[in-house]
Amino acid sequence: MIIEIDLYSGFCTGVKKAIDRAEKELEKGETVYCLGDIVHNTQEILRLKSMGLITIDYKTFKELKNCKVLFRAHGEPPESYEIARKNNIRIIDATCSIVSSLQRKIKCSIDRISGDGQIVILGKEDHAEVIGLVGQTGGKAIVVEQLDDLTKIDYTKPVYLYAQTTKAKDHFLIMKEEIKNRIKQVKGDSEETLSSFETICVQVLNRETHLRNFAGQHDIILFISDPKSSNGKMLYEICKKINPRSFFFSDEKELDLNWIKNVSSVGICGATSTPHWLMQKVKNKIIENIKLT
Ligand code: SF4
């Protein structure tokens, strides 16, 4: 049986850098807090917790003073920097450079647009990255995730459309087209009033294309991701469309060995938040099973 781990799956550079920063700080032996889960993967969080990383929520963050807090790759709204300044908290800023650049673009947009322009972000309302992006607009940005949310937009006013970095390109294009149609219905011409910026991370885009090929090359696909990961769900759907025998699960304990009965090739892949060691554990479990049978 061929068992292939997809070399392009696993941590993106943003997540990898944040985890490297956390490990480096922990090596110094000081207490390090992380504001929110450093990565959408429970197994990796537990590994870092065992090294001493303390994950905190916003309520705890507001109460802390004189300590070190890591801001993860998703980025933070300006308010978090302000709290850190007031409470003498040293920030270990692991915001991904791609997210920082998007934050700056949105900030410039809101500063430049006339009073009636609307910043629209395609994303998940309660996702950390989106909270950071909305924070750049002083809470004025409109967040849309599905077609139903498009009623939030005023189509008589200019629209500036951005995307959370981990959104699917197909979905972005569908939403953009629908916004255009609605503007046309109201104003007759969409070109002047819609400015769209396809701000999906190139690493996510490349993975979409790559996974389409990878999923078609194996009898079954084992997709490993935490259910909390947005791009995990999105990338899994891509695999499932190409290969209906794709299975989504969190770790080797959830692997159902019945899935691999009578198959000659297994593809193992995951999200940008899936650690490589976890994919390797799944592979090892399959190999162990083959040896026993
Ligand atoms: S998906 Fe892209 S933008 Fe998001 S953290 Fe990873 S590298 Fe950065």
C-alpha cells in the first residue's frame, strides 16, 4: 500500500513563525502567555502547553500586568496594543506579515474613503483575524460570510470588498458577483461603486490547486484538521469534491481502520494549522496495522 503525506500540507509560514517565536521565548524559562489559541489545533496547543505556554482569553488579558504576551499569527485589533501599553505588557508580536499588510490596507482604505463608502470583509465574524481587521476600521467594517449576509450592505453607496486570508477563492468570486448584481439592480452600473481586493493568502490559494491534484491521485484521502479550523473545513471540501472517499478527523485516535480496507493508496493531508507530526502519527498507525494483519 502506498501511504503518502502531502508535503504541502501542514503549518503555513505565518503559523510556523508564531510557534517558533513561542518556543524561543519559552526556552528562556520565563512565563509566556498567548492571547487566544496560537493555532486552531488542540494537539499542538497541548504540546506547547506542556512546554509552559499559557493560553489566555481577552478577559484575563485585560487583567494582566507586567508580563509577556504573545499575539498570534491572526493579528490583533489596535485595542489589544493599547491594553498592553497601559498594563506594561511586553508584546511578542507574531502577527503574520501577510495579515499585517492586509490590516494596513484596510486601515488606509477607511482613512481614504469618503464618508459614505463601506468596507466589506468576506470572513467569519468571530474569527480572530477578522476581529483584527474590523478593528482597523474602528468597528465600521461590515462582515459577510454567506449570501444571506449581503442584506447588510447599502447598495446605493460605494463598496470596498476584502477577504479574510483563508477564504476560498471560488466563494470570494461568487460573493463579489452577487454584490455587483445587487449594485446594478440599484444603480444600473457596478464598476464605479465596487472596488474589490482578492486578499486571500497565496499559500492558501496554492494549496487549493495542489490539493485538487493530490486528492485525485489516491484511493482515499485522510484529511486531518481540528474542526475549529476555517481553512481546514474549506480545504477538506475541495478534497471531497474531487475524491468522495475523503475523511475528516482530528487525530490518530479517530482514524477508523475500516476506511483503509482494500485500498492500495492513501493520501494524508491537512490544513495550514495541522502539525506535520500529527500526520506522521496517522501514517505510523496505518503502518502498524498493516504489520499486525
Ligand atoms: S494562511 Fe497565510 S496569511 Fe494566514 S497566517 Fe498563514 S501565511 Fe499568514
